[in-house]
Amino acid sequence: MNQVLLGIDCGTSVVKSVIFDLQGNEVAIARRETPVITRISGTSEVNMLQLWELTAETIAEVVAAMGDSQVAGIGLCGTACGVWPIDARGNPTRNAILWNDGQAAPIIARWQADGFIDRVWDMSANAMFPGYPLVALRWLLEQEPDVMAKTRWLPFHKDWLRYQLTGELYSDESDVAYFPGDIRGRGYSDSLMIEAGLESCIEKRLPVARSHDVVGHINAAASAKTGLRIGTPVVAGSVDVVASTVGGGAYRPGQACSILGTSFLNTLVSDIPTFEPRGTGVQACMPDGMWGRSLVNTTGTISIEWMVKNLAEPERQLAVSSGQNVYDLIETQVSAVPAGARGIMFIPYLNTAGIISPFADPHARGQFFGLSMEHTRFDMIRAIYEGTALAMRDCYSSIQQPIDEVLLVGGGARSDFWAQMFADATGKRIVIPGGTEFGARGGAILAGVGVGLFSSFEAAMRAFIRVDRAFEPRQEFVTTYSALYELYHHLYQSAREGWALRHAIWERLGLG
């Protein structure tokens, strides 16, 4: 019987199940939106039982579409952080708290004041935000002690769904890193738990497995609900950042993978934990004893979406009337603008959350620099593309580790124009791997190694990862962008005082 692998990608608002053949081809894909619950401002939660029902629907759909093939193994990935509390019977004790929930922000402020945030960094190489388990659990202990009293186990996102499939409770090294835990020891940190006042939660943590370890098998209830064969092995899986990095083809030291979606995540694989730049970004344990250091620019493709909405109305109308792609129309025009956008520089910090890498500043905002009467909107548009490309260089330069090449995945990777610009701006070869569902692909790779279909991660990568397109840096443009990067770096450093002043004045005026 033809063997296939199932990868399940549990995002913040969408869950996807994907069947892959052993050559890495996407055989069947199913998606469901998972409603995010906002009870009051700043909250972000999900109904855990509803999430399982929607996930089961996607699994059943792809299983029905795969014909007479047989799923040989299953791997899941999910969003990091948050709290997914269950009682001794495995029932949720409240809605899950998602990674982007902000209720615990006052605890972050307290821990910054007493220096605990710095001690967490020294142990974990993770810059904490309110949605980290260590922070959110402290908030629950203070605000909802009855929930914590009923909670027996603390799985993570993908662990909860795997529990529904197998009845077994495990976590993995990558999720534990974002607890945050002991990044060097690849496990939890009792000392951080104790200092955070969470001694009572230590026994509620799950045992830790490697991401590719088989930790359970499909049980009868899950089989009846999804159509999966009873006894099908399920590996521990990983957080979505790690799965997408593996699914993009990065698993060896010196390989980098950038996920260019709504936000812009830049991850470098290393054989040792790395702590530069200090106090910003995140780090997780990767498969095969590696680590992934990630710096995140909160503005990725949203800069291009903003541009289309505000600077490209003629192209939008032409795209509608002609059936052409609006981005192709824009890039045809912008490609005629020389590198450097005729003297305009764009700082790509449009996200209202500010910036978190390669430095953290919630008041950071985007800006154009160098505008004059001689400029056109296409000069401005080119500057937007270039600012994001320079942001990639900024993130990888800040990690201060050698990089062989950068694998580029996500919606922005569809643009050849932009991909070539990334190569020129970084001086690195940019590789676009084949496929679309890289989180699920990473889960399937973990499963393939775990069940023995592949003898190693290297063998799995040879089978699953194919280069769709590649872009080599062009030396004349590398020289230009190296000079522009000097200006880019100077501009945002000089702007930080102005951002703080803007925020203070806007608050005083009641303008938000």
C-alpha cells in the first residue's frame, strides 16, 4: 500500500491538515478557521474543544481524499506560548490563552523593574512578552486561582491536539524553550519557575520528548472521528516556527530560513545557543541537537498590503478590469526605479505593536526619509520593498553568526522581484523551496524521521525539499545596498527618541 505522511499545522486562526507523499508532494490539503475569542480588550483565547472538532474535520477531509494510501506517521506543529490547561480527566479548565494575549502585561512590567526579565534571558535567550507561559501562568495564579487549582496538566497547543488523537501527554524541546526554559539544557528550568512563584506548577508540566520521537498512536475514538487507522504512530512535533524552518529546508548550522508573512521571522540554525543581540528575539531547540535563533520584524507583507491600498489605486483598478495580478503590475513599474529609490529610505515599522527585533520598542513606527518634489509614488513603493529587504539584513547581521544562504518562504516569497532584492540587500543566496504549506511539511518530515521512513534528517530533506527558484546576489547591487544599510541603521537609531516623544505627546492629546 502506498505510504504517505500527515502534517497538521495549528495556527492562531487557521488549522490545516496536509497529506504528503514520500517525495514531499502535497497530495491533499484541508483548512478550517479557528475563531479567536476576545472577551475584553487585550484578550486572545480559543475554545479548546471547538479547536479539536475543527482539526478533526480537516483530518477527516484529507484522509477521505487520499484514496487507498495509508498514513505511516503524523506530525503536528502549533503556535508557541500561551496556556492550555486541562484537569486530571483531560478536560479544559478554561479557554486556552493564546500567545498574543496581553492581560499579563503588568507582570512583565514588575519583572522588568526587579531584573527578573534579565535573569530569564540569561537562562533562555528569550525576550518575554505577556503571552509566554511563565508570565500567563503567574497571571492566572493571581487572577483565577480556582482555575489553577483544578488544572492538573499544562500541555501546549499541538500537545492538546495530539492528546485528543492518542490519549498520551507529552511536550517537546521546542515548546519548552518558549516556556521559557533552560535553552542550554533543552528542558524546563525549575529555578525560573520557583523565582516566578510557580512552584505549584512544576508537577503540572508534561514530560519532554524530542520533536521526532514517537509518543503515541491513534486511539479508537480518534480513528472513528477522523478515519485514521488505529495504531498510526504520532511524533511529538514542534512549535510552528521550528516546523516552518525545517519545512523550508533549514536544519544544519549556518542555514537560515525567513518566513515572510504578515510578520517577518528570520531564523538561523546553530549548533550552540546564541545570545546576541541581547534582550531581543527568541530561541528554540531544533531537531537533531540544533538551536534556532529567531529575530522578528513585526512588519512583513503588511507593508506591501498598505502600499497597494494607499499608493497603487490605478494598478488596483487595472488588475480588476484586466484580470492581471496587481503585484505584477506594480513590480513592472517599480523595477524601472534604480536601487536606492532615488534617495528615499523607508523604515518598515508599520505594525502598531512597534518592533521587537533586532531591538524592542513598542513606540517604533514606519517612516519615509528623503522625500522631495522630484519623487513619484513608484519611488516610494520601491523604498517600501527595499526597507523590508534591509530589515532582513539587519536581523541576520545582529545575530553575528555566519550564514550560508537564506531559504525564503511565506506569501512574500512568490515575488521574484522581491527575492532578488533580498539577495542583493543581504549579499546572500536566496532560495525559494517548492511547496506552500511549510509548517505542515515540517511536521511531516519530523514524522517521517520518527517512524523510520527516513534514516536521518538529511535523508528526509533530500526527499522532501526541492529548490523552486534561487537568486544570487549581484555585486554591483550588493555594494549599493551595503551603503544604504548604513543609512537605514542610522535612521532608526536616531528616530527612537522621536518615537518616544511622539507617543508621549499623542497620549497627552488623547490621540492614542
